[in-house]
Amino acid sequence: MSAVNLGINNDGIPYEVALEILGHERQPLMAAIRLEKEKAQPSAAFVRYCEMRLAALRTNLRSTDRGTIGQILDPENGLVRTFNRSPVGAS
């Protein structure tokens, strides 16, 4: 008799969490673009920078991309987690 897969060890859960993290990383960029465009003299360079960061966070992530998912889930990975990090020494 084989074990029943209840989903708790399934690749789907880390995948969904990784997608959620990427979505959270996109939100500050989208807000920054909106706020910048509302200014009397918005900075085109800043808007371009934010748009490039957003493009980098767009994903074709698959549940089988375990290495990439592992990097996204790693709280110490500064390449992914840029906005939602506590300052060094903060508790």
C-alpha cells in the first residue's frame, strides 16, 4: 500500500508561497511608479528603473523549478527580498 499524498509535502505549497513572495515584492514598485507619475515633474529615469525591476520579477515559474523556488523562499536571499526586509539589528 502506498502513502497517500495529502499535499503537505507536495511541490505545490512552496510554489504558491514563492508566487506570493514575488507578488509582495512587486507591490512597492508599482506604488512607487504610481506616486512618481503623480508628481508635477516625475523622473522618467526612476519610473524606468522601477519598471525594469518589475519586469525582472515577472515569472514563468513552474512548480518543478525547485532551485529557483528555494532561492525565493530563502529569507536571506537579498536578490529577491529587497523591500520587505527588516533593517540589520532590528527585532
